[in-house]
Amino acid sequence: MKRSLLTLALAGVVALLAAQAIRPSLGTPAGPQAEIAAPPEVRAILERRCYACHSDTPKLEWYDQIAPPYWIVAKDVRNARAHLNFSEIGARPAGAQRATLFEAVNMIQLGAMPLPSYLAVHRDAGVTPAELATLKAYLAPFTPSTSPTPATPPPASSTATERPAGPSLNGVPFPADYKSWKIVSTTDRGDNHTLRLITGNDIAVKAIEAGNISPWPNGAAIAKIAVQAVDDGKGHITAGNFIQVEFMEKDAEKYKSTQGWGYARFRGNDLKPYGADAHFDQECTGCHAPMHDHDYVYSMPLPRGGGAQ
């Protein structure tokens, strides 16, 4: 018995040593090195809490370097940088950088980042309440825009065309009747001064009225129409120029690989399909992942009749 146990132990040691030779790459920088443009105190928090995975200079603890755990870590780092890389987003416009950070802070508040599995091992990696307050103060949501825009009706050219410039790259259809859908909720983004109208098709509205949104039924579709928030400098905010429209279409089987929802986005007055390739929707699934308990939908519908709250 002792001899068998010793043989098994030696075999285990040999297998562990052999596993160390299999070292998947963490990946290489995909774009130009351009750090996020932010104050030193904000950068310091990001470097301390986020750069370990979301940068071109990942930091692995000694225990992260041991295979087979290393294989999981390497995959997580590659995925993390694909979603957000703080070493490269400085090449984007300032507004886009702030919007990206806004979404990251939202993920932190929801407890989705850092990943719970990561925190289970790296117990001191979480963002502290004081650090979160610093990030939120930098984003300064809901402050007036620096150049108030007169509250005049937007010109006719501010509305989107009837047909998109092309199909969504992942094949999710463009619902031509979305402008006639009923409003089910509203949201705003104080960091970039935009308003969003959340509308639903007939199936979505009936599901709301029946309280049948956990999960949402197949065929339900939701649109998020983003427009500029027009500020007259006196506290009056109205809807301005059209920016984009995003769609979520529920089909648990058809969109099984993307949490049961098909995602599409069309930007600008010419409704240009968003994304570099058909995998752009991975951005959407990553963003909506914290809402898995609500069938991945962020904007809870306004109460209608005797249905959902």
C-alpha cells in the first residue's frame, strides 16, 4: 500500500512539473500604447486595482504562475484585455475614455469586477469604498455641460434615417418599426450628457404587463435610443440630436451563445452598424453579465397595470 501511494505521489509530482512546460501566452499588445487620460489619483487606483489584468503590463502573483491555475489566469487576462485595456484606451477621444471608465465603475458597483473568483484568491484586490468614491467624483455625473446648448427643437437632420446603412455584423435584424414601440423606461448618462429612451415591442410590453420578465419570453425585443441631453444652463434638460439605437432580441436557443439575447447597435443619423466584426456582441454580453439575475436586462420596466414592478 505504501509503495503504491509513493508511486502515485511521484507520478503526481512528475505530472505537475511537466505541466509547467505548457505556458499559454498572455497575449501581446494589440494597439498603440496610450494610457487613459485621467488625474494621478485616478490612475493610481486603476493601476493598483485593474492593471493586473486590464493592461499591457499584467501582474501575476507567484501562485498565479503555477500550472494548471496559470492556464485559467492566462485566459482571464486575455479576455480582460479584449474587453478593456487601460494601456490603450488613451488613443480614443476623451469622451469615449470617460464613457469606458463609467461602465467600469458601474461594474465595480454591481460587484461584477473584480471577478468574484479572482477576489476569492486575491483577497486584497477589491476596490475600497474610498477608492470608488474617488472614481465617481472624477466622473462627476450630472454636472452641467461646460457649454450649455439653447433649448431649441432639434433640426430635422437630427433624426435617424428609416433604414440602416447595412445589416448588423452578427446577423441580428434591424426592426423597422422600433419607432412605434412603447416606452417602458428611461435612463441617463451624466458623464457624457445623454438621455436614453427604452422601448419594447408588443411581446415585451405584454410580458411586462403580465410580470413575465424573469426570464423574458422569446420574441421580446427592447430598443435603447440615445440622444444628446440639451442643457439650457438653467436646469432644463431636453432631448437633442439622435446618437444611436441599440437592440436586444430574446431567443433563448438562437442566441444561446450570447446569454439568450441577440445584440445590435446602429450609430449616427445614417444608422451605421457598429463593430469591427461579428464578435462585437461580446462587449454587450460582458457588460450585461452582472444582470444575470434579471435575465441580463439593465433597465427595469416602469410599472404597467398590475404587472411587474
